[in-house]
Amino acid sequence: MASVRLQKWLAAAGVCSRRKGEVLIQAGRVAVNGQVITELGVKVDPAADRVAVDGVPVAAPDETPIYIIVNKPRGVVTSCEQEGVPVVVDLVTCKARIYPVGRLDKDSTGLVLLTNDGRLHHGLLHPSFDHEKEYDVTVAQPIPEGALRSMAAGMPMMGTKTRPATIQRSSERRFRITLKEGKNRQIRRMVRKVGNHVVALKRVRMASIRLGKLKEGQWRHLTDREVERLLETLPPEINPERP
């Protein structure tokens, strides 16, 4: 297969427009076969070269996009490979190379998306795009209204402040929280700051995709309608086909 310019390859793969591809390359966010590329004249062989944006492999234009939802059990990690530890991709039967969209810590359970679609990965995780992630949280001690208000308003953390969150109480020790960001172990840190600690944390929604009745350890392909709705949430610079 003939080689093509890298920015043209990115556009053909549905990652972005050709112009946006040039911007990503010059910013050092694109790698070919593990090597970061910053020059616009580089060409790639679509049949042989592996391209990644922000460290996330992108499916070649002729590969069928795959979208899978998993209910991750506790003790499973969301990295693609970690010696001696079960990883989330091992729960799925899929011959294609798929990757988790974001992370869910080892002690947490719930919804993880797996895909080979790099534009979806970037679009769902970039903080400027405001995609929601919803969690069901159980804490050790009854949590007062003031503590919930403090977490909802935003809290100092890791040299910055968390963004405002939406919180709905379920019981004395349980609540739902919706975030538009994903700092490392953010909910657990927030709960500790109000003098409590998390005993169970489950992600139940990511953007328009809900966990529903999928049991722990089970997985399924997203329906065509789910995929359509998910891609519709991506901004035009990520999904040029969006109306």
C-alpha cells in the first residue's frame, strides 16, 4: 500500500481534519511506531505503521471500529498490560487491539469503555469537552449535607481546585456524584477531605452510555444507536462528520 502523509492518514482514520492533524503533529502529540513526530512531511504506510495520538493507538482507516462496555470487577486494572495483575482487556473476547477509555482504579468497579477508535478516546477524556462521568459511592460513616455541598462546590486538590460536581444523596452513607473531570482517585480524595472514606465506588455512566444491568465481569458490544449517540457528543474538531 502506498505511503501517505501523516496528517492525511489521521483525517482518513476519522481522528480529526487534516488541518487539525497538522496542529497535533507540530505539538508533538502524534507518534509513529513509538517515535514522536513533529515534522509535517512524514509519511506512513497504513498497512504496516502504528500511529498513536496522545499515547492512544488509532485504528487504521480500513479497520472496523469496535466499541465495548465492560463492568469491571474489583481487583482488575484498566491498563492494557500489567504483570501478575488481571487487566480489563482480558475480560473480553476480541481479536482486535482495543484499549480502555480512561482509567478506573483497581479498587473500584463499574463501567469501562474499550475501543480501537482514537478519536473517541481523545474526545471523551479531554477536559475541555465536558463529558460527564457518574459514580455510585458508599462511604464508611453517615455523610452530612455540608460535606456533600463542599464536594459539589469544588475542593483544593493536587495544587488546583476540583471542578463543581453534581451530587444526589441516596441514603445516609450513599450518594451519586457526576464529574466532568477525572483526577487520580479524585472521589476518594474528596471524601477523605470531609473526614470520611469510601468503601465502595462504582462508575455507572460515561457520557451517554449507562452500565444498566450488566453484571460484574460481563461485557457487550455497544448497540449501533449507542455508538451513534456517543459519536454525536464529540465536537467537530474530533468528529468532522458531526452535523
